[in-house]
Amino acid sequence: MSAAAPAPPTLLDDRAVADYIVRGYLLLQLDLPPGVNERIAAALDGMRSNPGDAITGAVPELHRVLDHPLVQGALTSLAGRDYRVMDHRHWHCKEPGSPSMPWHQDGKNVRGQGLDRFLGLYYPADVTADMGPTIVVPGTHFRNAPTDRMRTYTNIRGQVPLVVGAGAFAITHYDLWHGTAANRSLRRRHMIKFLFSRTRRNARPTWDHDPEAMSGSGDWNRRAESDRPIDQLRFANPLNVSQTDHYKEVAKRHAVWAELTGRPAP
């Protein structure tokens, strides 16, 4: 009896893509087969050293995470049908009693506003608020700041701690500001980081796209009630930034949307 064909990627819709452009992150809950998360967490608990980029060789079931239809569908939607899984990946283990990690953007200070590079953060076990969760700051992928300056910041209005269940997978823009809280619990907090990149520019949308998604005009008076992509890109303000900064962000959002749909930037 032949094995069942793998499920096709579950593509994002226009609303989810617009929300990602605005916030810079997406949180998925993977329905992995029973026992997969537990076996991965147990394998990590049993390790005596960090294998670095070889983590998928040390824990082969991590390939089930990368092959999951939700992960493949989200990355296809955001990074294109020929997105690349980078060779670099890393196991982040936050031990009980470990301190917080300051705000930072990964890599060097070479930033881009397009959707070209992504982080994938997989959590094989539940993460509670006292376990030192990853914390992201929505919308900051459009902002660049020297790391030494960011290290002086503490709590930021609108920050989001990723308090998640086993099998959660976050996809963040590579430039999104993030850090971690201190682990005040008695448990280790595991996270596996993957990197993904776009290999070519879009000629057309690669998600479940409605050509009428950006038709019509948004109503400012009903901005809090609308979930239409055109209104999300125009009105959403997750950090309640000033009017001047908001106008700048809106222009960048529309430029990204145009690029993803294969049209010239406005």
C-alpha cells in the first residue's frame, strides 16, 4: 500500500498577507502528528551540547515542521514559490534563571523593507509567560536602529510576548525587533530558529489572492471594524505611532504590497 500523498501547502489569504505587512510577524499552530512535539522536546532536553546548524541532523523530526502545509503555505505566500530554506538554523535553549535578552534585529545593519528574508521560530513545548518567551514589537521591521541604542530600551508599548502552545511556529520579518524575557520558571524553554529567503521577485501574487482586494476606498470612521486589506494597510497602527510616522509606514506598506503583486511601487 503506497503512502498517502502529502497535503498541498495552505496558502494565506489577502487579509493575512496584509496583516503580515503591517505587523511583521505571523503565528501558526501546527497540527503535527501525535507525539512529534514531545519527541523533539525530549531530544533537546537530552542534548549535552548545541549542534548549531546541524540541529536538523541531530533531531530529524524537525523536517516534519519544515514540511508542514501551514509552514510551506505561509512561506510560499510571503516569499514566493521558490523560497529557499537557508543552511543556518539554531537551537535556542533558555535555562531557568537566565536573564532577558535585549532588543535587537538579527544580522548586520543592512536592512530592507521588502519581504525577502524571514525567521522561522518553532516551539516544541508550551511557553508560559514566566519561561522567558520571545517578545516581538509589531511594525518595527520598517525601522532601523543601532543595536547599542536598542539595548537601552526596556518595555515598549505594544510589544507581544509569544506565549504559545506546543507546535507553534512564528514567521517574522528578518528585521523585526525582538528579544526575550527572563526565564523565572523551573523549566527550560526551547526554540528552534530557521532562516528563509526569497529567490526571485514576484511576477504575480503567490497566495490566495482576490483581484478585488484593494478595490474601493477605506472609511476612516470605520477603521477599527474593517478587516479589508485596503483598510489594514492604510489604517492599522499597532504601536500607535505619531501621524507623521504612520504616513511613512503606510507608504512603505503599499510599496511592499505592490512588489508582492508584481506591480511597480506606487
